[in-house]
Amino acid sequence: MTEHVIGLIWDAWRTRRKGVSAIAQRQQARLADMVAHARANSPYYRELYRGLPDRVESAEQLPVTDKKTLMARFDDWCVDREITLERAKAFVEDPNLIGERFLEKYTLLTTSGTTGTRGVFVLDDRSMAVTSAMAFRMLTTWLGAGDFIRIIAGGGRMAMVMATGGHFASAVAAARLKKSRGRRLEVLSVHMPLRELVTRLNQFRPVLLAPYASMAALLASEQEGGRLHINPVLLALSAEGLPEGEYDRVARAFRAKVGNSYAATECPFFSYSCEHGWLHVNSDWVVFEPVDADHRLVLPGEPAHTVLISNLANRVQPILRYDLGDSVLQQAGPCRCGNPFPSIRVQGRSAEVLTFRTDGGDRVTVAPLAFGTLADRIPGLQMFQILQTSPTSLRVRLQSHGTDLDRVWEAVQAGIGRLLAEHGLDHVALERAAEPPEQSKGGKFRQVIPLPDKTRS
């Protein structure tokens, strides 16, 4: 696989150097190949594409798919007939298998279901190799030779702050990295109280820090307050977006470079940030289409209702013209950084935190993703939504898989209660809502809805 990654890195370098036309040619050829492969080997796509021309070279020729539809046709969707939803679910239910190979040849990842449906995704080795090559492209964009020297001098110590306990993309990556990096990798949970997290980071002294974006903002405040005192070379943020000024604040707090990537389990190599705050799409390996509510293309410079993506790497579970559910804005002209890949900003993934006061009057913040793994830990829980109704109360909306909702609520109440207690927030009241989780205007289910800023104190 190493030789394959090196070849992909070389191809990626040459493609970028040749510019926009070479990128478009790579994309068109790979799309045509992926569509042909899907319709020849996936019963679902064979049926869906029955009326299409023999060769498809534009994603606009394809019908739109989404997570709910694909999950409903899971067994027919997958190209490898050994893959079934029953086998995948059995694998997911075993936490000891996080990072292990599914059917001894694939990578299996799950999503938390914030868009209304929990996803189970299978990636082949080709997709993982492309992800590695795009990660190399990303890191060599963010870092110079001097930065790499500092990382090596610091022992290459890397800390990841992420959701644990599930087959999430970050958790699977961490499990595999741990095998190769050993003590040079510290994996810390977003469930950990902030004080303990700060202590662990101070002890470990990472030169590379990879937190969720919302957690990076919290850690920047700890660094500014003198409680955290680490000296990373790079913070590689993921999972959510932050207000634009927050990236600069994080960089100043740590005196480090800050990189941000916008991706999804469906396409782990989607994009990476530049110094001007734009996210450059790896469009040699992914087709992206900013569209309105009727799936019609919108012009660059106009906000899109959602974005459709086609993953051109994963051949075992093809994702073609897939509604990702996030609103994006494509830059109208070329980016000032000189990167020839198209650039976007994400409008609908801005991370927020819940803010409380302890009985002693201290301010406590809890990252939203600290709640995010509950759905994977509680049997029967399909989706939940936490609405902060006052500085000391939370309203919880639930949706189950048709099991006893009272039993699900007891488990959710206990799980959230333990998390709050770990942060010294035993006094915060939990209320079970009569209504189910509600969608935002953009069609997504926000797991956590904080109080407006003016009412948080």
C-alpha cells in the first residue's frame, strides 16, 4: 500500500502543478470510471442508472442520492456481495474491533446521525490510500521545512482530542495510528473534564495537536489563561467550523500554525484550508456541486442550500451525487493563495458550546461533541437533541428505534447526568421533551442548541 500512496502523491503533485485543466481532466475520467464500475457491480446503481447513456462524464447527468436512501438499500448498494448490513452492525457493536479490518479487508466507519440517519460506511484500501495522499498534500501546504524540523526535534508527539468509544472516523484513525506511533500518540476524549484534559496535555507536551474545532477554541482559552502551557507546531482542526476570527485567536494563543479541514465520513479527503481562510476542494478526487433546494447548481459567490458530492476513490461502496446536507459558499474567483483547486466556505457547520455556572459561580463550558457518542452507546436511541433553556436547565428531545422510549430516556438521562457531574454541574436540570428532535432550516438536526449569547450568563 505504501508504494500505491507514493504513486498517488506523485500524481497529485503533477496534477496540481499542471493547473485547472489537468484537474478537470482527472475528475472527468475518474467520474466516468466510477459510474461505469458502480452500474456494473452494484445492484442498486444498476437499477438507478438503467436509463443513462453508456458513458457518463458529468455528475449532473446522475440522479441525487442521500444517506437515508442508501442505508435502506445497503446490501444492494455495496459492490462486494459479502458485505451485508447485518454483518456491518455486528462489527459496529463490538468496541474491541475499533480500528480492525472489517471482513479482513475493509475499513468500517459510522456517523453519529446528526442529519437524521445514522450511517455505516465501508471504505476500501484505494480510498484509504487516496486519503493518505491528500493528507500529505494538506500537510505540505500548511507546513514548511522548518516546521517539520521542529516536529522531529519534539519527538513527533501527537495528541488527538476526539470522540471515543465508537467506530467514528477519528477513533478508527487513532486506533490504527496508536499501533505505529505507540507512546508518541496520546488519544484524549472530548468527554474528559476540561481540567483533566489540560493536565494531560501539559504532561504530554504535544508538538502536533489534532482536536475537534470546538475543543480547540476551549483549549485556546485555557492557554490564554495560563492553565495550559504547551508549544505545538501545528493544530489540525476537524469536525466542525468556527467563526472566522476564532482561527486567528487559536493561532495567537498557541503561537502555532492552525489548519482546518472540512470532510465527511462519506469523503474523508474532501478539502483543506489555506492561509486566507478558504477550504480548497480536492476536486481531482471528488466532484462537488453547490446547489439550491431543488438541486440546481448555484453560481460561485452565491450561498448554496446544500452540496452534492461524488467520491471518486471508494469503489466498494460508491457515493455518487450524494446530498451531504451542508450549506457552502464557493469563492467567485481564484483564491489569493494561488491554489488552483476550487475554494469554499461552509455556512452550516459552525460549532457552539454549552455554557453553565457551577454552584460556586465558576463558568464551565462543555463542547457539543462531548454529548455526540450517546447515540452509539444507548441501545434503541436513534437520535437526540439537547436544547439549553436556561443557564441551569436542558431540554432533551428523543427519537428511538421503536423500542421502549421510557427505558431509552432513563439511559440518556443517566449518560448526560454523568457527563455533567464530571464537570461539577450536578445542579443542572434535565427535562424530557414531548416533541421529537427538530430540523434546522438547512435540513440538519443540530445535536446541541445553546442559549443565545445574551442569556448565557
